Amino acid sequence: MKKLVITGATSMIGIALAKYAVSLGMEVLCIVRKNSEKLDALLKLNNLKVEFCDLSNYSNLNIVGKFDAFFHLAWDKTHFSLHDDVYGQEINIRYTLDAVHLAKKLNCSVFVGAGSQTEYGIASCLLSSDTPVNPESGYGIAKYAAGKLSRILCSQFSIRHVWVRILSVFGPYMRESTVIMYALKELFMNRSPKLTKCEQEWDFLYSEDAATALIALVDKGINGKVYALGSGKCRKLFEYIELIRDIVAPGKMIHFGQKQYYPHQPMYLCADISELTADTGWKPSISFENGIRKMLPPPPR
């Protein structure tokens, strides 16, 4: 039975990862902040323990035991309005290195770090491990540095290092501020969403599929590799929004073009998952439409 450590476990991906790992019979230790939102989603799971600790205190955390894999998903200042808080982003690099030290203390043989598509900057091609990086936001720069430096530290500790540049994931426990949740909420309330032109081409992956990919990387991820994580399929954002509308409120008007794009807005985000599939055998199994249906509340009885 594998034993996993997950930081940032109350995030959308963290919850999906913990649930999937437990469903496989794995033991999971979740390191979360005290009073963290969505904690209840973890506490009801079997074979799962919770350790309360802030990112800034990983170096002082005293946990006894031997674990197999360490997933570092935690990150501070994640809201896009804080992406250029340069000092706030810089300290996340230190926190990532503290997480590697904790992984060593817990005898983990593999460290899987959550990178970001923002590491690429503005790109116009399929995103892969070979795509040149040119991060523009403080968040993207810090993620890139954290990935490179944690790889060096893992090498020094003889820990296998896998860095995953995550594109756009959606699913239960998604942040209310995201375009998917905003559109869902407005349409569910029979209101017309007001959006940008939504011309960007994006790649959305359902959270359960993200979890299965991360677990696959524990055994089969290649040491030192960077993987882009997405569905491998791209559509214009307005097409996704119209699909949501057709499921939730057919015929409802959507007001495109009434908002401006935010700074550092990438217009093309699509993952080349061929390397990930070749190394692990993983492929996504849940379509965007079915993922949206899974997020809807059950119909009244």
C-alpha cells in the first residue's frame, strides 16, 4: 500500500487527488492550513490523516513516518490579482524548497511539484516539455524558479523529481472567481453572463483526470522531466461557455465582449500530452461536457 503526502490538499486538484488515492486503497497525509476552506471534503475520507501547518512552517513540522511520494500543490498568492506581488511570489520558492526538505525527512522517493502554464508566458504552439519558457507574471517566474531549484535539491537528496505544468483544470470545489464557475452560477440563476470576447483557445481538463495523471506519475514519471498537463484538446473559450449554456440554460443570451482581458492573458493554451501518455499510459477519460454535468447539483426529487 502506497503512502502519499499532499500539500495544498484543500485545493480543487488536491481534493480530487486525495479522493482518487484513497479509492485506490492508498494512505494519504494531507498538510493544510488551519481553518482551511473545504476541509470537510477531506475529513470524511477513509485512510486519510490531516496535519495542520502553514506553508511558512514546513521546516518546523515534526511528522514521524515513512512515505512513498510527496505532492506539493500548496502555493501562496494564487489569485490572479496577486500574480505580480513579487515579494509574495518570491517566498513561494523558499516554501517549495522547504517542501523538498520535508519530503526527504519523510523518506519519500519521488517529489511531484505543481507547476503552471504561466511558466511558458505567451505561447502560440502546443505546450510541452520542449516549449521555450518566457514567464511574464511574477507567479509564472516564481513557479519556473521553484521547479528548477527543487529539481536541484531533489537531485542532492536522491529523490526523483517530476514537475507538472498544469493548464486549466475544472471540477468540483473550483474557485468562484473562475470563468467556468462564474458562467455556471449566472446561467443557473437564469442570468446572462457578461464576459470578455473569449477568443482565446484553451484546454480544459476535469479534476478527476488531473488526479489520475498525477498518480500515474508516481511510478512512471521520468526523473527530471517536465510534463504539460491538460486534455490535449483545444477550443475557443466562447465555445466552452456556449456548451455550458446549452447544458444549463439552453437559449440564454451570453454577453461576450463586455469585459477586458486581464494582464498577461494567454490567448493559446493547449497541452501536448503525447510524452505524458508515452511515459505513463495516461489519457483523459472525461469530456468537458460530462465534467460540467458532474458539477451540477442533482435534480430535485
